[in-house]
Amino acid sequence: MSYVHLFSPSTIGGVEIRNRVVLPSMTTRLATPSGEITPELVSYYQERARGGCGLVIVEMASPQRRGRHRGRELGIDSDEYIPGLRSLVAAIHEQGARAGIQLGHGGARALPTELGGRPLAATAGPIPVFETARFVNFPELFDEDSLEQLVVDHVDAARRAEEAGFDVIELHGAHGYLLAQLISADENRVLPDFAARYDFLASLVRRIVEAVGIPLSYRLSGQDFYSAGQTLDDSLAFLPYLEDAGVSAISVTGGHYKSVDPEIMIPPMPYEDGVFLDAARVVKARTRLPVIAVGRVNAPAVAEDALAQGWADFVAVGRGQIADPHWARKTQQQQQVRECLACNHCVRTMRSGKQLACAVNPTVTTTDRPAAGTAAQRRLVFGAGPAGLTYAVESARAGHEVYVIARDRTWKAAAAPTFNGYRPDRQRMHRYFDGLWKEAVEAGVRISPAGELEPPPEWRTDVDVVADARGATYVGNLGPLVRILIRVLSRVPLPKRLMKSDRLHHILLYDLRNPRRREPTRIPGARTIKIGDAAQPGDLAAAVHDAYIQAWKEHSDD
């Protein structure tokens, strides 16, 4: 498939961008506790720029310290942050991409532990918040003076962004953060009616536009997905205010912390690809501004189609570029892209207070690999699941000769009753496994014919490492019974809620399974190792990470 629309240049507010691929703002927790830039954060964004992305929008930074909603949130509320931000922009520009930054204020959903007190917001609460823990905020209300200070601080933050060299600024006006609270009839208790709310936000935007010389994009909710929330009609009514105020682009997202399913803000596996594309299409038909489509637009064909249909001018590929930082380059060159499963392992690790992690990309926050040894090895792998194929791919990239015994290609993990607590998208899982297979072939890995259970004669001698990646086994052949039990429980309302219990999930899927005890075919002189579930039953992320470490550890140590 050709991607002529995806890789054609375009502009936002006069800023030329080399293609239509946007890395949207996503929290990494790679900044310091005080919000300073770190080498790891620079490396993360630079790698996505090196991977061909057109516009890299750096994670949300609050214009006020009182608006921080997560630990290790990037700082921009003081001039002291400018030098670090400047180094980040330079690293992105060095790879040919444009750099943007998202300004966002948590408002009622700011984190009290970060603020040292109650948040300042447009509503007094109670406001449910779920980050590292679920809790309820009771914020202080804005008054006239604090609203004016809010505008001043947004203008100052925008000035700092321009001084640091950013090409674009994005305002976060969705998902229940402060600007969304200020426009909301449900959550705004300081501005009396919709006209006052729209006028205030338009004034804030206008003062930023007048103060800086770089374009401003606005992230708008297509729909909040709860009864008293913002609707698409509400957003369309606000659109002319944004246009008149001087906004240069609209990013159309959806969802809210109060949504019937709050996870729709970052739509997980059960949702369809392009879940917010309909909203983007409607907004695009009503505005002269460039529109950025957001929300599960990670499949290259979906992204290209959205552009070809005229539903959007740019596509935000977020988790897709977490899974594969070279998503853009590989797509353009018709190479295999590492599939994002939309399993939201990245979201769970981030919200648990940890640095960003990915189930299918063990190097998401680093591009470094362990130092390679000098001697190439012959490595025989039993098992062609995620752990086995990851080990094979990384071993081949490290310069080893690899042969994989693949019993079949039925991909049993794709038939798992749950995946990260979700009913799995089997088609997406199959695409991920097929992609790993193609990556292995591209890396030079040899894979056995279907049905082969033992290595061919030339792989029964002179082998350095035998890797057992055949997965775990259930205690007493309980596997079929456990799978039936999980399927039944996940379809009944009350037990379905019970199934979201991490402890029950752990018991059924991990505690009742044993590592492999019986070794595969022994090869004289070879060292046998166990990787993934064969060593310790766990989730996909743990298995893939272990395979990566083992592949390079063996190479370095032997």
C-alpha cells in the first residue's frame, strides 16, 4: 500500500512539517521530580524524531506549579526550565522533525502531593481522580484575580516555549483538565453561562497568540461520554471562538475522567481503530483550520485512509510510536512495524508512578543496547511466541546465528480469555505475532518448517546456547478448566467486575502455572537457559523484557 497522503508535507500556522505524522503529548515520567529535562527524556523524543515523525509534541507541562497533575511532570512555570527545554528542542530539530509542547493545567484534577495543598479550580468538588491511587479532590474556587493570573501564567509559559525554540504550542482543552473544566456547564462554578465561559477561553487564547510568534493548536473534546459532559455540538459551538481568537489547528480527542468508561480517553483494546475519527470528520467539515485526528490511529492503513478521505490533515500516532519509535520511517519504507496492542500497559505503568513502559517494546525509554561481545554464537530457540521470537530477533541483531523451532503458528496467546484485564482483540494480537515473525525473518533468523519438533542435523552440534521459550504449564493440567472459568466469569456482570481484581487475575493466570521443568532437546556443549514464561510465569511485558535482556546478556557475558 502506498501512503502518499501520510508522507506529504503540510503546514500548521505557516510552519512546514515534513509529513502528517504527529507524536501527541503523552506522559513519560522521565523528567526529574522538580520537572527538569533528563538525558533519558531527550533520548526518548529524539528517537521518535529520528524515526521519521513530522511533529513531536512534548508531554503536558503546567503553566502553574499549582496545576501539576502527576509526579515528574515537565516544568515550564519558571524561566529556569528554558535551558533544558532548549536542549530538548535542539535534539528533535537535529533529526528533521518539528517540536511542539503541550500546555495543560490539571485544575481540579491536579495532584495535591505535587502542590503541597488543595488545587485551584473552577469547581469545588468532590472531584474523583485516579493516578497512582484513586482519591477525591476538594479544590478551592478561582476568583477574578486568580483567573487573571491564570491567563498571565499561560502567556508566560507560551513565551518560554517560544524562547526554547518550540515550533508549535498545544493547549490541552479536553479530558477534564482545567480548560475543559472552564468550558463545562457541569464543572464550571465560577463563570455564569456558556457565553462567559467561551469568551474567557477565547480571551486566554487570543492573549497567547498576540504574545508569541508561533502557532497555537487547541486539543478539543469531540465528546465527553457522560450525560452532563461536553457534546460534539457544544464543541462545534465553541469552534468559531477559537478560530476568531487565532488558533492555527484543532486536535480532536474524546473522553473524560467522568466518562462511563474513563479509559476511552486512551482507548484500549476493546475499542475500534480510529474511535474519534467521526468527530474529527465533523469538525473538519466545519472549520478552515488543519485538524489533527487522535485515538487509535496507529494502523498505517487507518491513518492513510483518514487523510485520503479528507477527515483530517494530520494523524496523531501515540502508542504506535511508543511500541515502535520508527513507525513513520518503517511505514514509508514498507517495512514491518512493531504492532501496538492497545493493551494500555504504558498507561498502567505511568499511572502507577513508574516511568513509561511498553509490553511489546522493552527499550521504550532508551535506545541503548548492552555492549556487544566479540564472538558470534549459534543459538537454538525452542518456542516461537513473543519471548522466543523477541529473543531470536535481538540475538540476530547482536550478530548471532539463530534457529527457531516453531511447533506451529496458532499463536495460543491470541486465544487467551483476558489480556491485561481486557477481552483480547484477536485480530490485533495475530497482527502482532505475525509482525514478530516477519521481524525475525528480516533479521536473518531461520525458522523451522511447521510441525518440526526437533532441530535439523546441522543444529545438533556446535550450538552455544539453547533457549527454552516454550511457555509455562498449568498445575495438574488445569489449563482448560481455568480458561473456561475465566470466559464464564468475564461475561457475567458481577464476576466480570471481580475479574478486574489484579490478585484474582494473578492467581488464575500466573500462580496456577509452573515454569518448564522438562528441558528441550539437550545439545552437547550448549548452555541451556529459560526465558519468559518458561522461566517465570508472568505477563507479556515481563516475558518480552526478559527475552531482550537474555539475548544481550548472553552475548556480552559469554
